[in-house]
Amino acid sequence: MAVAGSGAGKKQLSFWEGQKLAKQKAYEKQTKKKKIKLESLTVFTQQLSSMLDAGLPLVASLEALQEQTEDPVFQIIIRNVKGDIASGTAFSDAVRKYPRAFPNLFISMVEAGEASGGLAEILGKVAVYFEDSVKLTKQVKGAMTYPIAVIGLATALVQVLLIFVIPVFAEMFSSFGKDLPAPTQLLIDASSFMKSYIIYIIILVIIFWKILMKVIVTPKGRVMKDKVLSKAPILGGLIQKISLSRFCRTYAILLRSGVPILRSVEIVSNASGNTFIEEACREINRHISQGGQLSEVVAERPYFPPTVKHMARAGEQTGNVDGMMNKIADFYDNEIETTVDALTSLMEPILICVLGIVIGSIVMAMFLPIFNLASVVSG
């Protein structure tokens, strides 16, 4: 009996081991495809910088971080990077194998740190940069959460009224035998249309959204999207400030860490996520390679405000380009914070007013025949 139990135990153990192995293989496949969250990468970079600064070897630091990381895919990536380094591969070459997990900025900074012998210090700068990026992203997302939630709630409420509530009123009004007021009739017609075609509308919206998502990732689609967003009231200015802040901050940290200028501009272009900045970066690279300066290209681009042009020129004249770029980034970060705070305070009353007008109009249109019930019935 004991032997049988032991055999069953072994079978059960091998089953769970098989499940674990299958999961590991699945995670292994995702290592080249999955994009690691910036928050996770920020924590990883901060902790790695601290460990290296404390004198811990790189392999031992990565081993400790592998155990601490909760993301199973990131765990495997760190394990693989650690294995490559242990076998003699440079840290920059090891992380370059995982472009979805480690952005170009991180790879180039690691390369600069290896060349200068100050990897811990440079990783500390990268961690601060990532931390600022996470803070900015959360700030903007936080400001957008409330209006999106209210608009979604209002849309759902209107749909419920049109599909379920208004048909009840329409059936009651049909017994009057008289023409209904224009607003009421319009609302009933809209309700009938929505009730009959709601499935088709949902399908069309989903198809349109999927097509739009595919189009805006193409080169022409990205240009068109950025042009439309740049002309949007308030939002266009906010997006421009975010793009300029990212451009200046990234360029500054790369220059300060000893990354060559042309390589820095290339990385800034890839990290910007904005076609106006990317086009400017291509022109900057061409101009600098011919002996020109960044400020000369920036001065000709309408997307860059006069502040950037003057500060960049001043930085080149004083030999402190990275310092000036950091100041510009700080300036735009403050502008973004002010704009987001103003939008957040204005958005709440505006949305409440809009929601009140929409729901109030529907209620008034439905109760209008009841208010005029005497005249409608008597003719």
C-alpha cells in the first residue's frame, strides 16, 4: 500500500513539474515579444544601480533581481541576460537581444557606462529619467480617466434610455392618436432606429476601431494622426509639450552620459513617438554630420517654440547643451502639470453641465406630450 501511494505521489509530482515546464516554455516564447512595463523597468534599473554602487558584481546583482521580479517573463529575460554575461557577453550586447524589454535608450546608456567604467552612475541617471517618464504618464492618464469615465457612463445611460425606456413612452403616446411634438417624435424615431440596428452599430464601431488602430501604426497613418492631434484645441498643445519635454530630457541625458551626438539624436527620434520630432531629428542628424548645429535646424521648424530655439542656441554658445536641454524639459514639465491641473478642474463642471443638458433634453422631450396632455387629447 505504501509503495502504491509512493508511486501515485511520484505521478502527481511529475504532472505538476510538467505543468511548470510547459509554463516556462510559454514564457520563454514571450521573451522576444512582450514589452515590459516602464514601471517594472524603472524599479529594475534603480535596484541594479544601487547594487552595483554598493560593490555587488553584475551577475550577482542580476541574480538577486531575478528572484525579486514578479513578472515571470521578465524573470526569464533577466535570467538569460545573466547567463550571457556569465559566459563572457557584454551587458549591452546581452540586453540588445530583447528590444521589446529594453529600449534603445537603456541599451545605449549601458554601452556608454561600460565604456566609461561608470555603469552604476549612468544607470542611476536612467532610473531617474524613467521615473520622471512614469510620473508624467500617470499624471496625464489620471487627468484623462475622469472625463473618459463620465463620457462612457453618459453614453451607456443614453443607450439604456433609448432602447428600454423610451419605447414604453412611445407605446403610451401612440394611444393619443395625435401628432407628437417634434422633439418627442425625433427621440422616438432615434429609439426605434437604435433598437433595430444596435447590433449592426456595435459591429460597425468595432470594425472601424480595428481598422483605425491598424491605419495609425502605418507611416502615413502616424503622420496623419499627429497632424490631426496637433490641431486639436487644448489637447494639441498638451501633446506638443509632452513631446518636446521627452525630446529635450532624452537628448540631455544621452549627451551627459557620453553617448555620441549622432547616436543620441537617433535614439531621441526612436523614443519620441511623434512624427514631427522624428522628421526634425533626421534633419538634425544630416545637418550635424555636415558640420552644422542642432539650434539651426530647430530654428527652422515651426513645431519647436522660440523658447527651445533660444535655449538650444545658448547651450551651444556656452558649451552646456545638456544643461539647457534639461532646463527646457523642466520648464515643459511644469507647463504640463499646470495644464493638466487646469483641465482637471475645468473638466468636472463642463462634463456635469453637458451630461445634465443631454439627460435633461431627453427627459423634457419625453414629458412634453404629458405636459400638453389636455390640448393633445382634446385636439
